[in-house]
Amino acid sequence: MRKILGIVVLGLLWCSFSIAEEMNLWKKAFKLPADIMQGYKNSWGFCCNFDPETKLTPDYAFKFVNKSDGHPVRLGEQSVRFELRRGDCGVSSSGYDDCAIKDPETGMTSERHEISLKSKASQFKKNTWNTYSIYIPDDFPINHFYEHITMGQFHGDGDHAVAFNWNIEGGGYQMQRRTGCHLKKHIKKNIQTGCSVKMPENNREELISPQDLLGKWHDIVFNVQWSKKQKKGYLKQWINGKLVYHYMGSTDTPKETTQFQVGIYRGPVPETPKDSTHVVYYDEIRFSKNGCKGLNLNNLGYSCEKLETQKIVSIDHIPGEIEIEIKSLPTMDGKYKLVWLWIDKTMDDKEIRKSFVIGDEVTIKDGKIKFDKMNNSKVISNKYREKVSFVNLGDKFTIKGNLDLDSSGSPKVTISGSTIKNEKGLYVAEGLWDTDNKKKKKEYIGIFLKPLN
């Protein structure tokens, strides 16, 4: 690699890095331009693609780009563009090495171009609001069989599991919560092999569907009460002005300082193409510790008053740590045949196969489900089916449970569907159970409810 002489000039960083093939960001803090960022203590660091000899970083890792050059910009004249290519891994100044830490199942390492607040600049304490806008281009490779593609994290600065991250999963934009890994009974588990988002204390939810994700700006707003106590912490997330996720429980990682990270972080598998490149844009990266109004959301087209008055019926939490009563509407009350289905889809969401698993008879009364007749199944065992929860949210209904379809574990699955019957008079719903990168397919649990009265 060619060395860059002298110190990186921040003004050059704010432009496009185009005067050099590498950047010198080793152990350096840099600033984001005011056109892109507001409210944060402006001290950022880069991770983790540093050449082991020169300590330099490829200049395409991230760039501040201009609307005048044809780049997508949410507001103003600039946005920040990230690009990640195969083999983009390296050691950080703290010694963390993405190239050395291998996935225990695939033997593959991680690839990452992310920026995050320096620990001393982190303001994620007490109650905070922050926002960013994200643009994922239409040609973003969805079907390259990555174990994960992460785009945004609330992560502690130590070795414990990430509390919250947002992934491209199954073609959609998914929230993943791992605060269950911070419970005393799990805190010492290895984050690579012992702590999984599939654990019943953790959760994952799709927030943007594959059909709505690409080729447009999405505005993400967070309000977080930071606490290590289950009964005091919470996280709310709005997307494009709508409250889509609400969690109650611990939010702070024990003995760590929370960092906010954006960029691209991914885990390739042996089937991933050798020329797979991802590009994403971020803009309007804002922070406020003085309430929603400090984000100045009016120029993005949103009202804090309208955001803060929104409510969501289904509140995520760690079962057994706190109790939350969810009011389910009675508009679907009645007797039904409940049919369980196993659905295989391609990585781009085309149905391959749908097979019958088992049928039960149930009664939904006062918005709650009760099994009247349960048939035996070796695929979805009775002990898991009878424990599922049902919630009628008005425009949609959900069935949640730890369902063990032909596996040794019982991952939590959220099955969602419309409260409007289809043309056959059925209520239909499905939920992602897993993504099988080896077989290049996605696996869903589906159900339909056929009225019996």
C-alpha cells in the first residue's frame, strides 16, 4: 500500500477521499460534516479494515459524497457512502481482529466498514433520542448467502453480546435484540457459540418488508431509556413516522459504555460469491438528550407530538423478567380449524414448497386462544403449540411461540397476518423461522384459520 504523508486533514475527509487510494485513520478521531450530523459530540472512529503493515484503510470504505455528483442525499447537499468488498477485514487499534475471529460453523471471518462514536464521546445515558436516514440501492446484493448483514448497532465497548442490531435478513430489515444474553445466567456465555438471537430470552422482528426496502430513503428514529434494570429501561423505534417496535427491559450492557455504530458489517459463508460488494448511504445522523424536539424532525416531515402519542399493542420484553399485559381485540372471536404449514422459499422470497404439518381446533374468545382439540405432531410438538400466544392488534394478528420444527432447539417465531380474510374466507399468516444459507433457502412457519361457526 502507498503511504500517506502527514496527518489526515478533516476537510479532505469531508469531501470524497478521492485524492488518495488509502486513508490514515489509525488511532484517529474524525468529524462528520454538519450537513450530515447534528447533536453528537463530533468524535468518531473507524473499524476495522486497517492494513497490518501500513495501518492504512481503503479510500472507498466510506466517503462524504455530494448530491451534485448524482449520489442520493436525504436532506441538504451531502450523505455518507459506505462500500464493503470481499476480504475487507483487519485488525483495530485495540487489537480486535475481524480476520482472525472465525464463525465456529463455517470457519469464515467477518468483513466490516463501520464508524462509531469514540467511547469518551458517547452520550447514551439516561434518556436519549437519535435518528438516521438510510438508503439501500436497488442493486444491493440480497441473495449472496451471508450469515448476517448488519447495518446499525447499539453495542457496548467491551466483549459482551450486542444489545440491539439491525440486519438485512430474508431480504427485509430486521431488528435483533440480545439483551437476554446480559442476564446473570447467560452473561458469561461465549458470544460466538453460547448466545444466540434464537434464545427464548431474545427476539427478532422484521420492520421493513423486502418489497419496501430498496431504492428509497427510510427515516429511523429511536427513543431509549438507558438502564440495566428490567423495569426501568425501554427502546422505541419509529420508521418513516410510524412506531414499529417497542421493547421494555434492560437496555444498557453491564460494565460497558454504549456505542452507536453505522456502516456495513457482514459474515460471508463458503457459498458467498468472491466479488460480492455492498453499498449503503446514511444521512441526517442526529442526537438529542433534550427530548424529541432536539432532533429538529420538522424538516424531515415529522411531528414530535404525533410520534410521541403513538402506541403499539405488542411490546417486546424478556419473559419472566417483567410482566406486560397486552390487550387483544375481540373482532376475530370464534371457533376455528388452525392449520400449521411448513414453507420453503428462495432467498428472494419465491415459494418453493408448502407442506401440511398438523391441524388443530381452537377457540378465540376475548382476543385469547384456547385449544379445543390438539392432534399429535412430531414436527411441532404439542407442548410448544399449546403455549403460543395470540394477539389481535386490529389491522393484523400475531401468533408467537418457541416452535421446534424438526430441530433440537425451539426458536421464537412471530407469525403475522391480516385480520381481513382472503378470497377463500381464511385468515392467513406466516413468520420467518430460519435462513438456511447452506441450502440457499428461507424457512417459514405458516398457518391459516378456517372459521367453524
